[in-house]
Amino acid sequence: MKMSFEEDEPNFSLSKFESMLKTNKVFFFDSEEFEDIVLHYMDTGRMNLAKKALKLSLEQHPKSTGLKLVQVEMLIYEDKLESAEKILNELKLIEQLNDEIYIQEAAILSKKNNHKSAIIALLKALDLADETADIHAMLGMEYLFEDELELAKEQFIRCLEEDMEDYSALYNIIYCYDFLDQSEDAVIFLESYIDKNPYSEVAWHQLGRQYYALKNYKKAIWAYDYAILIDEQFIGAYLEKAKSLERIKKYEDAIACYHTTIKLDDATAYAHLRIGKCYEKLGNDEHTLLNYLKAVHEDPLLDKGWVALTDFYIKKNQFKKAAHYISKAIETDGQNRFYWKRFAGIHLQLNLLEEAEFGYRKANKFGDNSLETYIFWAETLIILGENEMAIDVLLTASDIHIDNEEIEYRLAGVYYTKKSYTKGKFHLINGLSINPKKVTLLEDFFPSIYARPGVQSIINNF
């Protein structure tokens, strides 16, 4: 149900109702006035006043279908679905051709996650209703719940056909195109829409996004320029244009766009981060560092800002500073395996082996099963003299990275070191079988094992 009050004209019904509450006098309102009053208070979140108005309205108009439907809407809002259903069932017996009954029935069914039945109810409402835009919107949402993206898109398009300014429908249509990976079709749709509504900055912005997805960055910039031409305060268009300019390596122009967003609104951490990235590409270390620091100052929880500082100092081989900043990133996102892997690598460079091993262990715990992580983790354990743990790590790696010579040669070396000669020989032969040329791995990491006559004999005989 929609409230019918106009914001730009005096609302005599509301004033009259609120005057009645203050004076304890009882005034008469017709049922439609009461509907508007109740819905107004519901829409503005003043539920106590909405309930008072509804109680009085039903006392004055106990047989009003419209007011009972408002009562149903309030019960649905309060999750009192059984009570709402009971009233709807009574109304159905009286007015089987009232589209609003089926709309509210669909709302109840949707709340119960019975979206298929909600769709059936809405289709009944659609047959009965004169104004259908809201029903198409509800159908679109129900089809989304059912992962019927094509049907959802169709319903939202019908909404837009009834109201070209319905940007909620437009965004939902583009969401469907995005989800279906139909950027080319989205471009055709948006160009058609723009032909009918050429001054829609939202449509031009969405067109730019689709061109960006298609990696046609010049066309994306062209579309964003039109959005900006229509609305010079359109921060989103400036941001997206800047991203596109980065893609075609026009870093100075991108910086200018990001600076425009900062002028239009308060400085954002994201804008400073991107400006820093652009300056880094231009080789301007001073402005790179300045903007990264501004980014984390604006938003200390921006983990990507701390990571940018980390990577900046890694490139400068300043690993102590890098270690400080990666720890800051981990404080904001302690379950990010990529951050833990950086943490481990940095501490390995600082020869802080226990910290490095801890980092690799954490990275693995949070989902890093890459061969590189297992190898570095195992090597760190070997240097620390934790051969049993190194074997466990390498055996786990061999279950994931099957028939990998890097794992087999290292296992051979560790087993020979532990004097487990049978197992050492087994893994040495495995490594030779997979890639005999990589036997140099054994020579590099376990030179004394490699030099043993027995090991040389196995290698030469193979």
C-alpha cells in the first residue's frame, strides 16, 4: 500500500488527528483518511502512533476492507503472520477480486520463504490490478529469491516501462545482467533506455560500468563523461572514470579525477589509496607514501592501505617497516591468508624464522594450500631443526600436489637426515621418476646427503 499524502501541501488530516490526541476529543475521519494516516506513521517509523490511529479507525469503520488490509500490513511488519493470515482468509470470502488481498498474501508467503506460492499470489494480483508497477517489482524480487534471473529481469523491465524514473528497477535490471554475465546485452538495453531518457546520469553511469566490464575502457570513460556532464556532483562517476583512466595508464588524469571526488566530499581513504597507486606507477615515491599514509589516517581499518604500505617498503627492501605495516593489516583482517603469507615472507627476509614459520602456519590454517607456501614452510622448519614437523607439512602437501618432485626431493633429504634410509630412498626414487633433472634440489638443500655414495649410486643407476 502507498501513502497518498503530498509532502508539499498542508496535511490537514494529520494535523487534525494529532490535535485530537492532544485534546482527547474524538473527531470523525473517513476510512481513506485513516488509511493514509496509519500508513504515514508506519512509513516514518512511528509505530505507536500508527497503532493508535489503526485502533481508532477500526472503531469508526469496523467493516472497512481497506483498513483491515492496513491492519494486515502492520501485522506482517510485526511478524504476526498467523493473525495476518486469519484476517486475509476472512477478507477473501468477502472480496475475491481485491488485488491488495493477494499482494498481502504474497508478502506473508515471502516471509515464510515460500517464494513459489508468493509468485502465484502475485500473478493473481496482477490479473486484478489496474496499477501494476509495484506488483511487477514484488514479482521481480520473488524471482530473485528463486534464482530465476531472466524472469526477474523481465519483471523489473516492466516496472521501468511504467515509470522511466524508477531507478530501483533500473538497478535491479542491471544486477540481473551482471549476475548472468550479460554485459553486452546490458549495453544494448542501456543504450535503448538512454535513447528514451537521455538525461539519466544513472543510466550513463551504468553504461560506463558495463563497458568497463567488457574492458572497453575508452568507451567507459565516454559514458562516465556524459554522467558527469548531466550531474557535475556525481562522485561515483568520477571514481569509476578514474579507475578506467588507470586501466589505460593515464595516471595523471586519474589522479585529477580522484582529487575531484575529494573536493566534492570529505576526503576518503579509498581515493587516497588509489591516488597513491597512481603515483607509484609514475615512480613518485614521495607522493605515493604521502597518500598511503593519508589513506590509513582517514580509515585505520582499511587493510588494503596497510598492505599498500607493506608492499611499498618490500620493494625498497625495508623489511622492518614492512613487518610493522603487515602487522597492522593483520590487526584489521586476521584471517586473510595472503596477509599471513606476506608476514611470513617478510620475517624470513629478516631471518626471524620462528615468526616466519608462524606466518606460514597461519596462512595454511586460513586456506593457503599453494605449493610455494608448503615448500617455504617446510624449509623454515628444517632450518629450525623441526624435521618431524617438516615431514608432516611435506606429506600433507603431497596429498594436494600429487607427484611433485619439489616435495619428493625434500622428503628424501629430511628422511635421510633422520637416518630413515628406506623412506629416504623411496622418496628419492619418486623424485627421480617424476623429474630427474630436478635432483639438483637435493644437492642445493641437502649437499651432505647428496654427496653420500649410496645416494649417488641410486642417482647414477636411475
